[in-house]
Amino acid sequence: MTARHSPANALLRSVREAAAETDRAANAAFHPSIDPSSDKQALMSLTTSTPETSRGTEAASNPSRSLHMQLMPEALARVHMQERLQEAEHERLIRALRLKSKAERMTLRARKALATVVMQ
């Protein structure tokens, strides 16, 4: 196995791709005109709230992070499946090349056997 295809590099690459994908999804879901936490007054009211209410609104104050955390397992699974499909395709191509070369060798062997029979 080459360094490019090692399991550690594949895992690192899949984590990076999943993080980038969830970041894109979170940024697409974040809309300042809809999200009250993007408003400065809403942020100021959250910081001046009591500790009991600030704990309840903590998830609402950062919707992109919660969305990011919800989408991360899906993105990781998607990237993992894509890598498995690529590996399967790669193995299929290698097997096809091996079978092709084996068929070519068998053809040459049959031609040689036919030539020896004809020459006798």
C-alpha cells in the first residue's frame, strides 16, 4: 500500500472533506435576515440574560455550530461510502487488467500450440 492510499491518510482526508462539507451546509443554512442571533440587539439581550435563561438559549445563539454537529456524522458516512466505492472501482479495474493479460497469455499459448501442430 502506498503512502497516498494508507488508512491514516484516507481517514484524515475523509475528516477534512466532511468538515468542509458540513461547513458549506452550515453556511448555506445561515441566513442573517431570518436568524435572530445575527442581530446585534438579539446578541446583546442574550448576553444580558440571567444564567438560567442563557443556558437554554446557548444552542439557539449558535445555530451553525449545532447544524454542523448534526450534519457531521452524515457527511463522514457519505465520504466513507464514496471512498469505499472508489476503492471497489479501483479493485475492479485491477482485476479486469489481470484477466485481460491472462487472456492474452492464453491466446498466445493457444497460437503457439496450433503452430506446432500445423508444422508437424
